[in-house]
Amino acid sequence: MKFAVGQPVRRVEDTRLITGKGKFTDDLKLPNTAHGIFVRSPYAHANISSINFEEALKMPGVVDIYTGEKLKSEGLKHMSVIDFLQNKDGSPMNASKRPILATGKVRHVGDPVVFVVAESMNQALDASELIEIDYDELPCVIDTGKALNSDSPLLFDEFGTNSAVDWEAGSEKEWSDVEEKAHHISKVDLVNNRIVVNPIEPRSATSDFNKDDDRFTVYVESQGSHAMRERLAGSIGVEEKNVKVVTNDVGGGFGLKMMCFPEYIATMFASRALNRPVKWTSTRSEAFLSDSQGRDHVTEASIAMDKEGNFLGVKVDTVAAVGAYLSQYGIFIPTLAGAGMHVGVYKIPVLYNTVNVVYTNTVPVDAYRGAGRPEASYVIERLVDKAADDLGMDPLQLRIKNFVQTEDIGKHEGAILPLDSCDFQKTTEMSIVNSSYDGFAKRKENSKLDNKLKGIGISYYIERTQGEGAENSRVVVSGEGSVKVFAGTQSTGQGHETAWTQILVEKLGVNPEDVSVHFGNSDDLPGGGGTGGSKSLYMAAGAINDASNIMLKKGIEIAANELEASVDDVEYTTDSGPLFQVKGTNRNIDLYSVARLAEGQSNTQILDGESVYEHKDPTFPNGCHICELSIDKETGRIEIDNYSATDDFGKIINPLLVAGQVHGGIVQGLGQAMGEHALYEEETGQLINGSFMDYHMPRADEFPEFDLDFNQDAECTTNTLGAKGCGEAGTVASTTAYVNAIYDALSEYDFNELDMPITPMKIWKIINGIN
Amino acid sequence: MALVEIEVNGKNMSSEVEERQLLVHFLRDDLNLTGTHVGCDTSQCGACVIHLNGNAVKSCSMLTVQANNASITTIEGLADGDKLHPVQEAFRENHGLQCGFCTPGMIMAAVDIIKRKPNLNEKIVREELEGNLCRCTGYQNIVKSILAAANKV
Ligand code: FES
Ligand code: FES
């Protein structure tokens, strides 16, 4: 079958994207659109003493100017976010209220203060230059590790602390028991550096309020139009039925585009007030100051072992920055998103984890590809390497010794992850071959001749995809000979149109050319789970399968009537085209003819099926990534010689798309290890590297060709496809593989923790004994 | 305002433009050629690459008035009618794009690289992509696409 599941079919979305016909949010031009721009705080922490925009209002083309006070007086409250966590003593968390535009106080550089709307973008910019805002600057706190110090300034006086939540999971008592009986405890102090998400497409929104039906249409990037609808409605203060979200092509998501931002609400407010479309598009400079950022953890972790090197328990204490305000999932990412993942792929009975999530005068932090799980994987995979070093054991053997084995599945003892399937041993064996691990010693020896320090690093990562939830789909067959699939998921580059077509072609036996996939319009389906947490494939597949079955059931009734057979005797077959057939005969009628019949019937009208697919279990993509690199002793320059990724994603639907996800994921993870870092000046809270000129975006010439392989033996048992999901895996894996390789290369030198990003300068200092 | 005469994708046009207007905004806003993208404001990302008199340039880094009397090709004008340019074809064949936002700039840059560098190899392609950022693909399939196209052109 052409286009079936498992084939590396070429993408159906590409034709429009390679010819310039993609439709991104900023491409939209509704008639009579007004353009908005934001005046943002230049200070990290300050009281606003006055705002004067009289002169600006008189500038040509200016339509109106809004401040936080104005929005407040018109009943706007604050952004709708997740804030249901409790402190470990049972008291409620300190949930900040993020305003649409700042009132009273600004809390980070880039905090939006005034919204200027004009006929054109340039007119809005010209006018904004005449706005006078007086600030009384306050001392700020930038460093995550210092947020809880008693002498640090408070972002929210009403809380009396910068802690948003002081959270724990697991039992402290169990850990102290383990600590007591352990033969050895290894420790690491880690900083998981702050990342700027930087999809190449900047954010943009056009809001269009329609007075007659009292309804907003918001054209905005998202990772699911329904979740965006919920947040937009909640933040502007209307019911969901009064908001329609349209998401067209999205130029990269990585978690960021899941979030609802104050700028979107400001365009909605202005559109309603002015009764015309209002558009805002971020510049890159603005994106650095307003897109939610990722990671930013400071962690102390310990692993306890017995004499033989069997792991007994892990303790992880983290301080995680949430930035100046809670963002949408800001509180969830460092706590629940990664909870329990610190045991990795190992049989570790005890895990005790504390997280203090803190406010700092920085851009809010939220999900970034992997969201909580790369941070956890970094902790355990660094710990294991440290333990191997302390015990004088080979890091690979120490891992193998402690792996959860296939026969352990279902036992779910202690803190061990509740896996449905695994094959860590075989994946590792494949990886050893793929990376020529055994020949490394020889290669290292040879590299000494070139004055190089060679290192090899292993990362056996595991990820937990988002399990629990629901996804919607609708399948509509038209008598004209086409099938439309609607899904609640949202592609931000993954190729959903192609993959969902493959799933439908396999199910219905129709021609791929006759299938079209639709998502992004919240009116098309009553709800949708959206894309995030690497779950789209198995969720959409489940929903499309269910919707198809409902459609087929309808079809069988119509076909039975037409073929003068009983419903029980009619089946759907794809053996020789998409046909309803009387069992055991060659009496049949094809799918599209049945659709035409349905269209003629007043009680059916169309041949369609709609479903809500519910799913409980997460999946556990995992794999062994091995990175080999060389350091130039003279300069500290690092070169990746070889990067080998062997992944277990269960069954693979389209190997081409999966490889693409892994390549991109690896580079994002390596970017963090090699150079990406949102660097704030401590005194002033200014983002020092707020442009592509200064921020280390990974570029093509920093990487070798990655070598990929897949172990498809351990299919996932909790979904019909057998697939585990692959969207975030590369990012979870690669950061640690790189860092472990650096530590290996520098093993002859004496130094304390070396934090990411690992720059040639840091290495050069170590080599030359400079602190 | 200033009057400019520019040939865009084979068509001559004259327009009144603001002197301060960037060429990329002329293409996107005035001509509705939205295939050329804006990904930054510091001339780093390459999402805006077009051909000006046959050479790749970043259209965010020059004024429309500087393109007066020039001939411009954008991504919309690269294919020969329905027949894709070999570089477009290679990007599709080799999964050289994911979200597709960097892609028009990548393809326009790639056509120029192939023209300028007769003996391309992986290393040269990677170095030549210095001015084009992609956040999705990890570059591997972009490099592969360009090498595949180089063999065909
Ligand atoms: S928009 Fe031109 S280089 Fe980024
Ligand atoms: S494909 Fe998304 S930025 Fe390159």
C-alpha cells in the first residue's frame, strides 16, 4: 500500500512551504487592521510613578493608547495560569497574578507597560517615542540561587518571600534510611542554564472582534487551538464560546507556542474597544525580553550505593526560577512535569525530591522542549558518571548493572518508573556497536599525538510523554471522492498532515491524494488536546481510528440497505480498494458511493464520524546516545567527532519524520551544553545577550553528521500503534552526552563542577589551572 | 516618499515607498510576497534571503530605495511555473524542512551557494550556512538537501 504506516513517505505539507505559499500568522492582512506595539520596561524592578502619553496620542495615525490602569478600570484582571500546587507543609502556594500591562510596578526588563495602536506599525513606533514613563528603580534579584536569601529584594511584598512554592515528592525518612546504610554516596552540584526558546518565527497575533455575534476571532500561533481558546477566554474574561482561535502554519513551537501571553490579550481588548482588527508581531529583540524562557535550575543531588555499586536511592534538591510572574505552566514544569524521572532507567527504590520554585526579576520561565524531563535526565546521568568516577568503575558497566530489565516490567517497586516496555540492554548493545565504543581507547591514544584531549560521554535517557488526556477527531467522507480528517493536535513543524494521512490511508485503504488533514481552527471540533509532551502521534492515531470506526458503522448501515443484506453480514475491506462488502461474496459498494448515498438521505446527510479518544498511560521513549569529542589543548576549542543516537521509540510510523525530530532535538540539547545561555547582568537585570548577534544559536558548522539507529523490538503496549513518541527525546539525551564527554576528556585535570554552557574559555582555564 | 522601479519575479513595477522602508517589508507588505520571512532584527537569521540581480542578499538589511532598478527573485519566483527548482525538489525529497519558516531563506541561500561553489562538500555547505539559522532540523537534512541538489544542478 502506498503511503502506509512505516514508510518514509515525503511530506504533503512541503509543497506549499518550499514555494513560499505557507501561511504564517504574520502573513495575514485583514482589511482595516490597526497595528499595536508595546512600550516595555527598561528596568528589572521599579515602581511606575507616572505615565504621560498626551503628546503621543496626537501623533499622526495613532488610534489609541492603553495603560494597565485603563485595562484594569475596564474590568480586565490578569493572565489565567496553572497555580494549584501546595507547599510541603500543606499551605497554599504563592500564586502571582500576571497583569496584561503592568500597573504600579514592573518586575523584569521587557515587562509590557503601554500598548500603542496606530494605523501602521511605523506610526505606532514613532508615537511610542513620545511616551514618558517615570520609574523609581528598585534593587533586583536575578540569580536563582540567591532568590531566597534574606537580603534579596522581594518581587511581591504580599508573599513575604520570593518562594512561589516549596514542594516535595517522596519521603525524606526513606532517604535518610538509605543514607545510613549506603556504602558510598556520590554528589553533584549542577546548574541547568536558562535558555531562550527562539523558534525562528517570532510570535504574532491578530484579534478581530465581531460586535454582532459578540465574538473574538484570534489568529495566533498555538500548539492546539482549543487550549489557547481556553486561556484567551479566561484571561480576557469571556466564555469560551465567545472566542474562536485560528492557528495557521506555525514556525516552530518547542513549548513556547503553547503559552498564552499578555500581548494577545491586549490585541483582543483593543479590537473590542476599536471594533476593528488589531495586530501585533514581535521583533526578535522583543522575543528575547518577552517569550517565556526555559530551564534555569540550581540543583544539589546525591546517589547512594551499596558496595557492589547497586543504586539504593537518589535525593534531588532544586531551586528553580519561574521568573517575574507565573507563566502558564511555569509552576508545573520544574515540579510535576519531571516528577519521578530522576531515577532514569535504573532500579532505584528510593527517590526524594524537593523543589523550591522562586521568583526572580527575569522573563518568566515555562516549558521548553522536554520541559522538566531533560532537567531530570541531566541530574541522574551526571550522577551516574560521578558515581562511576568515585567508585573507579566503567560508566557503561555501572549503567548496565543497574538497568531495569524486561522481566522487571509490571513490578513497579518503589521509585522505579512504571514502564510498559523496555529493552535498555539491547539498545545499549546496539549503541556500543554504532558508536564503535570499544575502539575509543585506541582513538584517544592516537589523538594525543595531535595535542588533543579526547572524551566519550554516554547518556542513557528516558522520557515520559504526556499520558493522561483526550484528543478529538472527525472524519468526513465526501461523495465527490475525498476524505477530510480534522484533528485537535497542532503541527508546529512535525509533519502531522503527512503522518495523519498515513494513519488514515492504512485504516481506510483510500488514496493519499484524496485525503486532507485539517487542524488549527477551534470551531472545527468541540475540543482538542493539542500538541506537547510528545504525545500527538498516539493520541491523534487513537482519535482518528475511533472516528473512522464510527463513520464506518454508519457506512455499513447504508451499504447493507443498498446491498440488501443484513448489517451483520456487511464488512469494510481495504483489500481491493475501500469497499463495503457482503461477507463471503463479491457484492460490494465503494466508500465514496456510500458517502453519496448518505448525502441523499435526509437522516444521515453526510458520512462522517466524530470521536473523543481518552488515554491514560504515558509512554517511555528512551535511548542511548554517545558523544565523542576532542578538545584542542592550546585553545580549549571543542569539536564533536562523532555523535551516535540509538533510540527506542517503539514502532515507527515514518522513519523520515522521526529522524528529523531526533536531529533537531539533539541540536537543541547540544546548543544548551555548548553555548546557549540567557545571561542577565546581576546588578541591573539587563539581558546581556538579547539578540542573535550575542546569543549562541546553534549553527550548521558546529556539528558533524549524526548517526541514528532504532531499536523497534520493545513496542509500546499501552496504545494500539505500539509507538512511544519522539518529539522531545533528542533534547533530553544530548545535553548530558556532551557534558559527560567533556568531563571524560578532562579527567586528568583537577576541577570542581563545570557548568553549562561549556565554552572554550572555561576549558582553557581548567587546562591552564586558572580559577 | 520615493518612487522605485524594480523587477520582481519577472514583472516590472513602479511604486511609491517610504524612504525608511526595508526591502523585506516592501516585498511582504506592499507586494504581498509573504514567502520571504522576518526572523530577526540584527541580520543574523537569513529567513529573509532573496536574490538581488542574481545574488543572495538579506532583504532585511537594505532599504527598498536601494533596490531601485534592480531585478529581484523571491521564493515565489524560483520555480519554473509548475516545475520546482532542483533545490526546492531536493528539500522535499530529503526532508530538509520541518516548520518551513527558515526554508525560503535557506533555499534562496542554497541556490546561491551552489552557484558560487563548484566543488561542494559537507564541510563547505555547513560553513556557508553561517548566515542562516534553523531551530527545527538540526541542519543535517538541510545539508543533505543542498548536496543532493548540487549534484543535480
Ligand atoms: S530577518 Fe533578515 S537576517 Fe533575520
Ligand atoms: S524548519 Fe523550522 S526553522 Fe528551519
